[in-house]
Amino acid sequence: MPAGLLAEGRQGDNSPPMSVGDLASAVKRTVEDRFGRIRVRGEISGWKRHSSGHCYFTLKDDSACIDAVIWRGQAGNLAFRPEDGAEVIATAKMTTYPARSKYQLVVERMELAGEGALMALLERRRKALAAEGLFDSARKRPLPFMPRVIGVVTSPTGAVIRDILHRLEDRCPTHVILWPVPVQGDGAAGKIAGAIRGFATHAVRPDLIIVARGGGSIEDLWAFNEEEVVRAAAESPIPLISAVGHETDTTLIDHASDLRAPTPTAAAELAVPVRAELLALLDELSARKRRCLGKRASDARERLALTAGRWPAADTLLGPKRQRLDDTAERLPRGLAARAHKAEALMNLTASRLRPDLLAQKLARASDRLAASAKMLPLVHPDRPLGRGFVRVTAAADGRTLTHAADARAAGSLLLRFGDGELPVSAEGAAPPPAPPAPAKVERTSKRAYVPPHPNLFD
């Protein structure tokens, strides 16, 4: 029968039509009743933690995949940090999400699918962190030789802390600060990472950190393989020794630490030297110092004795000097007497020349010469000719009197001094002076020649 335009009841229709919501609810109830609680094995893909704390991901295998969700309350109880590629076994409920017409798993508990899956996850994490350079040997720092304070991150109730304290007491007693943390179980990784970072800001900052735990299975040691613990160890500004498990146990913190110890007791041995050995070494060095100084003093005395044996006798060296001293002492009184007589004769000769009348005559002659020179000063003053039409050319910068045209052009700014004042001029671009005219015949009005000052005025 062809379909009509309007929906009508037909032969064989024995139920009313269902709404989409009713159908989705019916499917949801059917799925949840049929798959109330199941365990699913698969590989994690697309792991994502929402800001609300809920986690969304996909479980897949070679033939199919199914969406899954872990609510915030269950996500905080996981014993490991899920990541893509990890093979897990999830305990979940099957349900549907009607808004998108899809089914999904609501995971309540999730564990790694056997030790092989755990090792595969560990290897992937190791390669990823190594690619970031967290395990590079160039980042590792030397340990302090004798730390004053050692910080220990471990359980306060286990035998590990007692072994460390006992070993430190035997070797070299030092101050120890214990930061108690759980070393396995839920939340252990976060507390271990927090303790490592906390020591960097502690009021009494240690010189060295030891992160220790006793032996156990890979599940027991898994907290030390978590990424946040490895990053905290790599970022620690304080040198760090990892001592997790026994000698054959290896965790990722061992690669990020500055030094790995096979056991917690070995970590204490690596942290401090043996005090008794240091004291013995100091005693030995002190004895060697005394022997070296004694040998050096003995050699010096021997060299001194050999050198002194080669020296000549004192009388041989000092004899000529003593004789010369005696000769000088003998001549000294005669020389002093002769010098005194000569000085007395010179004084008598000079005293006869120091008569007052001679000094008065010489002073009078000097006064006459000085008066004559004072009368001549106005006549020889350089500004005297300016009143007769002459001009004195000086440099405006320093007042030097210029007597050559080249000097005037080089000076640039000039000052012309006349008899009645000064006139500033510029020599820039000045034309060369014209040839001087033939000198005119000047009649002499006076025959008196210029007489210079007496050269021996002050004799």
C-alpha cells in the first residue's frame, strides 16, 4: 500500500508510535539491565581530563572501539596515571548517551592488564621523558663532600629510615630532616613530588636529598615511576640521591636523580665520608707536613754550613777596611783644622768689603738708573704710537698682537685698537693688501735718537 500524506492506523499496527526520547530511554534500560557490571580489556586512546575532573577516553582493540568515561570521584582513586597506549582492564557499567545516540562505558575501576602492559607503559614513559632531556648526564650535579644537613623523603615507619640514620651515625654524624610520605598506594606520587619540591623552600634547606624506599614488586614501586615524581627530581635545585628498592630494582626516578644508590644503606654511605678515615687522613697529612718541614730545615742547615765553609775569614775581609778607617780617623783632625783656618781667612777678607759707605754708594747708583728707566717707560709703551694714526691689530679670541697678514687671516675675528677706542672686524674673505706706495721724503724735526734702558740697571 503506498504511503499517504497523513499518518493513519494500518492493519497489523498493534502499538502506538513511540517518541525518540522513549525509544532512547528503552534502549538505555535494556543495555544497562543486560550489561550491569562488566570487565573490558583494551588499549587507552584519546585520554583527556576535563577541567571538571571527569576523564574521557576510548578503549579499543584490533577490531572495535568504545567510548568510556571516569567520573571525578573514581578518577582520583586510580593507582596509576593513564595515558594513550596503555593496555588496561576496566571494571565498568554499560550505558547509553541518548543526546548523541551512542553507548559508552562508565568506568568504576581500572588496572593495567598484567605486568607486560605495565612494563610497556613504563618503557613508553621512559622514552618520552628521555626525549625531553630529563635523563641527560650533563644535567647531573656532583654531590657535596660533607653535607651539613640531609633531607630524607621516605616512610617514617619503615626500616629504611632507621637503616639510613644508623649508617650515617656510624660514618659521619650529621643533621637529618625527615619528610614523611607514603611510598606506595593512592596519592603517594603526589606527596613524594611535593616533598622533593618542599625541601627547596624549607626554612632549614638541606645540602642533599635522599629519596628512599625498600624493595618490592613493580606495582609497589610504581609511585616512583610516575611522571610528576620524575619531573620533581629533575627540577630539584638540591642534589638528589635515589635509593628505591634493592640493587636489581630500577625506577624512572633513578634516571632523573643526580646519583642512584643500589639500597638505602648505600645511599647513606654515598652521602657522607667516613669520619674516622678523615681524621686518620688529617693525622697522616699532619705527619707528612712535619716530615717535609723537618727535611727542608735540615737541608737548609746543611747548605748554610757548606756556604759558610767557603767564606773567607772575617779578618781577611775586614782587615783592609779597618786599616783605611784608622788612616781616615788619623787625618780627620788635621783636615778639620785646615778647613777652619781657610774659612776664617775668607771671612776676614769679606768683612773688609762690607763697609756701609760702599753699600750706600752702590744703592744710590742703582736708584739713579731706576729713575732714568721710569722716565723712559711712557716713551716705549706699545700704545703710544696709536695717537699718531697707527693701529694695533689683535686676535679677538686671545688678545694676541698680530704682526703678519697670514696670522690675521688665520685668526678670523680681529680687534683694531686706535688711539681713542677699539673696532672689531672680520678677516674672512679679505683681499690681499695692495702694494705699498713709495716712501715719501720726511723731514727730520729732531735729531734725538731713542735710548734704550740701561742694560745694567739693577747691577
